[in-house]
Amino acid sequence: MQTLSNSSLPGMAAPVAVPSYDRTKLTAGIVHFGVGGFHRAHQAMYLDRLMNAGLAHDWAICGVGVLPGDARMKQVMDSQDCLYTLVVKNPDGSREARVIGSIIEYLFAPDDPEPVIEKMASEQIRIVSLTVTEGGYNFHHVTGDFNAENPDVIHDLQPGAAPKTTFGLVTEALARRRERGLAPFTVMSCDNIQGNGDVARKMFTAFASLKDPGLGGWIADSVPFPNSMVDRITPVTTDDDRAAIAGEFGVGDAWPVVCEPFEQWVLEDHFSLGRPPFDDAGVQLVDDVEPYELMKLRLLNASHQGMCYFGYLAGYRYAHEAAQDPLIAQFLLDYMDREATPTLQPVPGIDLGSYKRTLIERFSNQHVRDTLARLCAESSDRIPKWLLPVIRLNLDNGGEIHRSAAIVASWARYAEGTDEQGNPIDVVDRLKEPLMAAAARQLREPLAFIANREVFGDLADNGRFVDAYARVLDELHSDGAAAALQSLAARS
């Protein structure tokens, strides 16, 4: 078995694809915060593809870890010369392994923030990209405003403080570039957030303005924050994945990445100092990301929620098990066709019918083994952004809502903490305690769960929504998930 490193690459046997380019001649043009599985299956993969085509050799990635838990990634990156194996799991069970070489350095900010700041302040860095999850943007979940009460933010705002946060690090680097007369880099969010570039602009500008109003104004006026839509199902790497890669491909990789074959990246073409030729790697460069973004959030992401609670309650534990259930698959298609699609804008270049069918195929890929528990987690962040806008628009326009209401009801039943077999459910949510407390009362108070205005706003005051929601919740309690789905199909 070959342990992954620069020196082992020449000895890698087919069918493992290895970089065809000389990694010693790469230079970093991008600093990336949040080197997790998704980044390595997505942005880093696209750049590796360009580099194998003889392009973008001055756009390699310097990864940065900010959280204490990133220390493990630092160890792995250092021990493997920043190489890792990307394994695509196809629906027919075949696997394609490829060693990705586009990351050439990894810095761990908690050890010493100064090299991170200076790296970004250097003239060769033209893009700072982010995959830090929604929580990394530090906004209040109700107001959407920057949370200046975060203890690490308070620390970073102190004069002379060594930055702990992404905000502190990036803002200090921009301040140094401004002082040195260098143009600012582009800040490129790759997180699954609607208007991710707009959110990043608002949060970074807010932080900078608290530290130095003049710097905040300069960032607002001078730093591009392009919006993007990103998509690729990338489950958490398991020990079984490591063992399978070692056994099938003979590669010893401490932290490989596994993913589905589908990939998509739609990106606003708005950069201050140029960009890699992303379009040559299959990225769709557009003037306006919003139509594509709404398509993904309301079709893919909301459909994930549409199957995860029903599926988990019924005893399934993996996404493919739920998606292969004909009742669940038809429910998702009906939701997408009759409730989500009427709320979308025209999506240039996309066949929505084909896109929706592909989603069911992707969810059904048994080899990806995406867990329903992952999809059920942090629902109070997901449902308000992905599903509730569909409900509100259809309520306003007289559209259908009973499938959307059923998804909310299935979440409410899931939050009771036991499935239909009486097995306990580990509810993972920032609002776990109030949501589970409300769910525990809903047999005698049917609207207890949706009375939480922080999550649902005034939906509990809307009679049409309440009727649809309460009917499904009652069916879930009395007859179970399968019967509730059959009842919904009969009403279609």
C-alpha cells in the first residue's frame, strides 16, 4: 500500500489518476478558509482539473484552519504534502479515484495568525475563498445582523489583538493591503447560503466598520463578494471509506473524500484581480446567480428535508433507502412540481424536468450512503431558509401548500425524539431544547411546535397553513409516516 505523498505519486498504480503537472512549480493565488470535505470535492477539484489541462498553475490553494478542530486537518495535510484522494461513488457501484494536488500549503491560524495574515496581504493572493458553513458568518438568525456580542469577535475588536476569527484575519490582511497600496483581493463564498456573497459582504463590512469605519467603507466600496451556487453531495468520510480506498486502490490516505458524480458551480463573474479560467473546468459564469440558487434551495435542499424526517420516522437511516421508497419519491416529485417550481424564476440553460428527475436519482445512489441524521440536523436553520419561503409565496399566490406543510409536520413529529418503532432520535439543533419541549406538548396542543415565532414567524396565524399542517401531524401520530404519505398522494 502506498502512503500518500509527493514521493509516492510516481508509484501510484492505475486506475488511480494522479496530477499530471509539476506541483513544485505551482504558486498560490487563493487562500481558502474551511478545508473540509466539500471544498476538497468541489473548488479544489475544479482547480486540479484546470491544472491537469495545463492551466491555472498560479492559482493553487493555501488552506487555512481557524477552529481548534482543524488541527487534525493540519496534521494530515502536512503528513501527505497536502495531497488527498477524491473517490467518486457511481450509482452502479463503480468507484473512480483521483489524487488532488491543487492545495499546496495549509496554515493553522490558532498556532500563529501572522503567517496567515501576511499570506493574504501578499500580492500573489488574488482570491480569499470561504467554506465555513452558515455558522461561520456570525449573523443573528432572526435579524440577519452581524453578532457583535460573539466573545471571539469582541476579542478581535480589541486594539492590537491577535485575530482568532476569519473576520479578524481577513480584515487585517485587507488593512495591510490598503496601507501598502495593493488592490484588494476578492472574497469568494462557496457556502450553501442564499446570497452567500451578499451575506459575506454584509458581515465582513460590519466587522471592519466596528474596528475602523474608514476600513469598513473601503471594503464596502472596493472588495468584490461574488455570489455563487454550489452543489455536490459529499458525505462525512468514515473509517470504512479509508479501508475501502486502501483495499481497492492501494492508497493509504488518512483523510480521503468521497462524493457523488454530480457536480455544479454557478458563479458571478465579479473579481478584482482576475480569476482562474473556471469556465474551462465546467463552472457556469453568470451575471445573476439568484435563479440557480433558488432552484437548488427549493428543489434539492428542501427535498432533502422532505424525505429525511418521513424516512427517519419510518425506520430508514440512509438517504438512498428513503429515496428508493416509492411513496417518498412520489411525494418529493409532487412537492417539486406543484409547490416549489411555481415559486422559481426562469433558470437559463436548465431543463427543470430533467433536473428534478436527476435529484431523485442522486438521492437514490446507495453507494454514497448519505445519512438521514445528517440531513435532519440543524433544521431550525434550514427549514426557514429553504422551505418556508415556498409556503409563504404559495399562501400569497393561492398556490398549493399541503406537501410543504406536511414536511413541517414531519419535522415536528421527528422533534418528539422517537421514531415509529420507539427508538430514540438524537435531535441535533441549536434550538433543540425549546423545539423538543414544544413537540412534547403537541398531542394536547397541536400548534405548539409552530408557535415558535423565531422559527416560523406568523405561520401559526394562517388558517390555511394550520389546517394542512394539523391534518398531517394528526395522521403521523395516529397512522404513521407511510399512511400520511398515502393520504397526501390521494389528495394530489
